[in-house]
Amino acid sequence: FILRQGMGAHKPRGILCARKLHNKRRLNRWADKNYRKAHTGREFRWDPMGGASHASGICVGKVGFESKQPNSALRKGLRVLLKKNNKKVAVFVPKDGCLNFIDENDSVLISGLGRKGRTVGDIPGIRFKCVNVAGISLKALYLGKKQKKKGQYFLNQTHIMNQFASVSYTHLRAHETSLHLVCRLLLEKKKK
């Protein structure tokens, strides 16, 4: 009994067997875990990021995660509300002291932690990491190459304060119109 190269035993052989081989292969590919995961669409249901590599969200709060045995530490992280589907996820903040660059209600960009949607190392249940804060890379902030912009609310407040800054009396007199002059005379009369 001689086995032919390329085909296993008990497989259909011959000129008219292509359909049989094709159908058999199509059905048996579903036994492969990675093939099944890629083709069922199941990952889009359980994956908070919906199959995307990155997702934008808003920091809801800072939290600490206890590491698994035998390690004993508090890993720094965030709770992030994703913009695309309003799901809350736990996110790890890499690098020492980077949690100080992130405030509540900051816009953050998250990505996978590196094991195809599974947890990494001694951090239980954390599948994502923070990459970007308020449009600036977390690594650039850590290295001191960039500084975080002040919040939009703060900028608006300073702009309003600058509008109502005190001005000298001579400056006001220089830009006085006839309408202003009448008002000033009436005010001066009231004072007397």
C-alpha cells in the first residue's frame, strides 16, 4: 500500500473530488479557534472597542488595581467611559507617575494591552492601556517633551477676565464719544 504525497489516508482522491475536498475543508476550518473567532463576529459583541485598535473616551475616575499573587502592589488605572458606545472599561496607566497627568473628565485614547484582548501579567481583568491624554501622547508628557494644555473652561474664564480688566481713566477719556460724555456728566451730577 503506497500513500501519495500531500494527501492523508481516507481522503477522496481523483479528478472529480475537488467539491468534496472543498466542502470538507470549509467545515473543518471551524474547529480552529482563531478562525472561528475571526469569522463569527462574536468579538464585536464582547469587545468594548468594537474590533477597533483604539477608542476615545472620557476619564470617569482614578482607581488602583491589586496585582495577582505572588506580587503585592497597587497598579494605577482609570475608569473610562467610551464615546462610541457608552461602555465603561478599566484602563491601565503605564509608566511611573503618569497618573498625575490625567484628571477626571479628560479626553483619553485607549488601545489594547497587547495580548489580543486578554489580560497581561499580574494585572487582573485589565485589557486596555491609556495612550493619549487631551490630544497629547502620554510618553511625550512622561519624557517632558510636551506639556498638557489647560482645560477649555480655564481658557474661557481667563479670556472673560481679560475682557473686563481695569483701564485707566485717561484711556477712557481718550476713547470717549458724545454718548459716553452725556452718561459721564449725568453720573457726575448724581454724585454731587
